[in-house]
Amino acid sequence: MGGGAAYENDLNFKATELRLGLPGTGCTNEEQAVSGAKNNKRPLLETREERGSKEKSDPQHDDQETDPAPKARIVGWPPIRSYRKNSLQTKKAEAEAAAGMYVKVSMDGAPYLRKIDLKVYKGYPELLKALENMFKLTIGEYSEREGYNGSEYAPTYEDKEGDWMLVGDVPWDMFLTSCKKLRIMKGSEARGRKLKSDRVSFLTEFSTDGWKFRQEESE
Amino acid sequence: MNYFPDEVLEHIFDFVTSQRDRNSVSQVCKPWYKIESSSRQKVFVGNCYAISPERVIERFPGLKSITLKGKPHFADFNLVPPDWGGFVYPWIEAFARNNMGLEELKLKRMIISDECLELISRSFANFKSLVLVSCEGFSTDGLAAIASNCSFLRELDLQENDVEDHRGHWLSCFPDTCTSLVSLNFACLKGDVNLAALERLVARSPNLRSLRLNHAVPLDILQKILMRAPHLVDLGVGSYVHDPDSETYNKLVTALQKCKSVRSLSGFLEAAPQCLSAFHLICPNLTSLNLSYAPGIHGTELRKLIRHCRKLQRLWILDCIGDEGLEVVASTCKDLQEIRVFPSDPFVGNAAVTEVGLVALSSGCPKLHSILYFCQQMTNAALITVAKNCPNFTRFRLCILDPTKPDAVTNQPLDEGFGAIVHSCKGLRRLSMSGRLTDKVFLYIGMYAEQLEMISIAFAGDTDKGMQYLLNGCKKLRKLEIRDCPFGNAALLMDVGKYETMRSLWMSSCNVTLGGCKSLAKKMPMLNVEIINETDQMDISADDRQKAEKMFLYRTLAGRRKDAPEFVWTL
């Protein structure tokens, strides 16, 4: 349990909170104001309709609830010159292609962090192998049901929304665009994440079935 | 004044340089008209279809410098199909045929072909300056013709053009005898350039004061160029991407130390921020900084750079500077007059600046008079504060990425905020608005914006009254462009005479119908009322009740244009 306190600062408890609802919804108003860009919920949808809406702009507001579904783009909006728009697009693509995607990799207990370029790997197996080589450890096989069951280590990553996710759940391409940094969790942390203290009691030692056990209890 | 010989009058008129003033002079009496017209050298034509080249030549036989603008402003945002028009060839052909001594040509949003560039280069022996802004239709072959044949070329300035790049030999076409270059800007070219030729060109151009490079010019060449051109006033850095080895970096620092005249800096088209500290040497003297094409420069490196720029008057930047970065600008750049904050990721629809940055700028920079601001959200309170802090705005353009977003705090429309701006900024000449706006804001604009000349409106208003308030109130209105607003025929036809006092009106995705446009065209023969038809089914005899999806009208002395493509109907 000693390690617990240190991790409270790192983990976003809200992220590990089990609740119903799609990811990304249910932010408090405060969070919404701060991270206004993320949810982009448009209030007063009915007022828009009262005005006799323009068809073009409505599709933009239809898909507020699904995150991060792309908004329908309005032609010619935002009003910036095509030259500039094209150049930003190109730059973005070039920058991503050329610069590689270096992300920090931390491992619990290691004295310093490492950095790897995600772009050089074609998929999860290669990435995991590289991590295993870099840190001299074994991560083992991924399974949707059990995560990295049987391993002392679990590779996790922080996504764009600040949540810590298990590596391997989403398609590789989606992972590439959402991964901000990696963390290799070790030991008990790997097998059972701490949850909000009110709801579930802290579990100290797990058996190798610990993962399955925790899920059952919270349901 | 009637007793003065013509030469004296002419000499006096030489001191009158602005076109508006010269227009006024020419209206005093017939002799003044004659003298002014025969001696005018610089002409500005805001709409190339408003008058024929022949007529311009006839009136101003001494013309040496001409500025022409072609496509409507909304063409910048892909609202106008290609081939709509704006061809400069007829003008050049007419000038050549009439042996005009053309020396300067400036074009904006026009189509210019390689053929045309070749014609220019061969027809005008004293041709000195070519400035192309947002143009298209030409390639580096056309540039090669200019380089080869214009022996006294001083200025070749290409701004944000779409140029077909046939790879770099055009630079080598400047003959060894060409030593007159003062300004060279090829930042928008996508391809490689002959770097050796570039170096030699710079070396033999002692008058070079403005040089803007494209992305294909790397750091080590930049350093060599700077050593040869220490008197540069305006520098556009090309590529800045690789971590330079210390030798190149040190040489760059040495070169920059010699460049004591640089007042304007731009480019960093591909930039890694690590080496920016070399430029901290130049920053204290900068009056103009354009980093709007440098997404690689942000965060602490950007703020560090800005903190050195105490004399900055003009700043173009990306929104990744954030509100925090704008606060640094506000506290550092007390002489700031113009700022443009562009979105770095327009497709995702998230801007990194909000009303906080805008308010900070307004309170820190009292000389601010021109702003273009793309942001995530806005509030009435912020706009009211800005209006109080900066009553001197002449240009105010605000673009909220979600175009109908209301006040982010109160959810009210932004009428009061923009109302405060027009009420306080008595000298406002240009306005662009966005966010949730009702007819009320137009009432305010009509009431208070007495000097307003150009206004752009999108997704605003509730009824025809909105547009009517505008047309009634703004006596100096010249350009009005409207998209996606519920304005219809009643507004369009309320005061048809008004359009002859304006340069142009654009309306797209509004409620005006084909019938309304036809009616207007019938009443006003001095206007060209053009409908851009992008659907297949419609034809000109179609149901008048159908909405006119895109309408562009402008006053003209040249009648309907002969180069209109099939999809453009002149009613």
C-alpha cells in the first residue's frame, strides 16, 4: 500500500471511476469551461431551430454527444485563405511524418525515463517487444479480457484526455494519434488499479485472477 | 489658379499622391481634370471588371503603376469556383498594344498565365516591380521570363500564390548584369531553388533590402546569404528544421550580429525552436514579426522570443501562442498596432485562444488599431472591455471557430459586445463578426459605424431588417459580403441606388431569389448582377422563386463582362 500515495498524484481518478455513459461525457461545468475545446457542446440547440436554421450549419451540431466524432465541416469556414489552410495541412502531415512520434516511457522503479518513436513500429507486437528489450522485462500476451494477465508488468499510456489506458485496447492507428506518454506499471499496480476510495475498498495483494475479481466486484 | 501654366499645376498635383485626393482634384474643373489625368502615374482599380483597360489608358496615358483586384474576397475561402474570372491578360495586352510605359504591376486574386508574364517581360522596357498576392495560373516558367528579360527589375514579391513549380531554374535566369534587386520574396514557392544561383544573385545585389526565402533554403545557406547581405531590412527565413551542428549555428550567430538593419522577420517555415536564441539578437529592433507559418514555434521558446521584441508594431501569430502567450505580448509590446492570430488547426475546430487573450491585448497595447482574431469563444463583457480600452480600432475582425456560438458565459447573443465596439471605435473602417448575432447588432452598426467601408457577415441576423439597418445606416459602405443569413428580396431591393455607391455586394446562402436579383438587375443597368450557378438543373429561365445560391453584384462602366464562364449568369 506504500506505493499508493505516490500514484494518487499521477492517476486521474475520474478516469478510473466506473460509471455508465460514453467516455468524454458527463464533465462538470467547471471542467467544461476549462477545457472548453474538448466537449464543444453547443447550448440552446432549440434556439437555433427557432431561427429557421440553415441546413448547412445544423449537421455541425447534431453529433455533440458522440466524442470525438468529427463535426461536419462548413464550406469556407473558418475564413482563412486556402493557401494558408493547405499549408497548415501539409505542415501537419509533414511534421508528423518526419519528426516521428517521440513519447516518454516511464517504468516504475526506474531512475530515469526513456523516449521512443512510435512511428517506427508497425503495431503492438513490435512495440511491446521493443519495450521488453529496452527495460529488460517480459510483458507477455495481450488479451482483451485479461489485459496482460500473467505478467508482472502492464504497459499503459496517457491519452489526449489525460486518462490512463491499457495499451492494446484500441486499433493501432487510433493509439498512435491518442498516445501522449507511456508508463509501464509494475507489480500490484499492474494487476489492479486503485479506484475511488468511497466505492471500493483497496485491495492489497491479488492472485493472478485479481483482474477478473475486481471487475466482478464493481459490477 | 487659372493663371498658372499647366506645368505649375502639374507640379503642385505631384504632391497629391493618394488616389482619393487625386480623384477629388480631377473633379474641380475641366482644366484640372485634364492636367491631373494626363499626369497621374499610379492607378488603383479595386475591381478589374468595373472599367475597361482601354478606358483607363485613354484617361491616364502617363500611367506607370497599376494595382488590379479580381475575384471577390470570399474566393479566398473557396466560395467561388475556379475559372470564375479575374484574368489580367486583357489588361496587359491592352497596355502593350498602346505602348504604355508600365513599370509596376500589383495584382490581387487574379489569374495570370505564363504567357502573360512573358508578355510583360518583353513589352515594358522599364518594368521594375511585380507584386502578386493570392494569384494563380502561372508557373516558375513565367517567373523565369521575368527574371531573364526585365533588366531593371527591382521588386519580385510573391505572396501566398498558388504557383506550379517546375523546379528551381528560374533563379538562374537573372542575368549577371542584373544588379538592381531591392526586394525578392519567393516564400510561397513549393519547390527547390538553385541555391548557388541564389547566393550569387544576393552577392551582386547591393540594394537588396527585402528577402523572403522558401522552405527549400536551409540554415547553412541562410547564414551565407546573411553574410553577403548585412543591410537587409526585411528577412523571411526559410527552413530552420535541423538541429544545426555548432559550427553552422555559430556562423549564423556571427552573421546575425552583422544584420543591424533587420526590422521585419518572417518565415521559419519548418522550424525546430531550439535555435531561436540566435534571433534574440535581432528581436530588440523588430517592428514586424510574422510567425503565422511556423507551427513549430510555440510554448516557452515562443514566449522567450516575444519578450525580446519590445518595439514590435505588427505581429502575425498562430493561436498556439495561447492566452498566456498573448499576455506576454501585452506586457512586452507596448507599441503594438496590428495583430493577427490565426488558427493552427482549423479542421479540428479548437482554437487555443479565448476572450482572455483579447482583453489582455486591449489593456496592454493602447496603440492597437487593427486586429484579426480567430478564437474558441467570446463574451459580451470582454468585447465591451476591449471597446473601452481601445477606441482606436480601424479594423476589427473576430472569428469564433463555431460561427453561431453565443456569449460563452451568459449564452446571450454577442449583439451588445459588437455594439460596444462600433459605438466606441468611431474610426472603424472594416468589421468582421461571428458568433450568435441577431438583428439588433445591425441596428447598432447602422447607428454608430459611420466610417465603416467594409463588412463581412456570416450566420447572423433574424430578418430582412438586419440588412436594411446596415444599408440605411452605413453611408460610407463600399463592400458588403454576406453568407448564410436570412436576408431576402425585401432587404436586397430596399434601396437599389445604394449599390452604385458601393464597389460590390456578395450574398450567398441567403434568401434572395432569382426573381429578386432579376428585378434588381432591371432597375440598375449600371450594375452587373451575376449569379453563380453550381447546380446542373437550373437555367436562366428557371423559376424565379428559386433561391439564388450565390450572387455577386458590382457597379461597372464596362457593361457585362465577356469572359464569364458558363456557370456565371449576368442578369
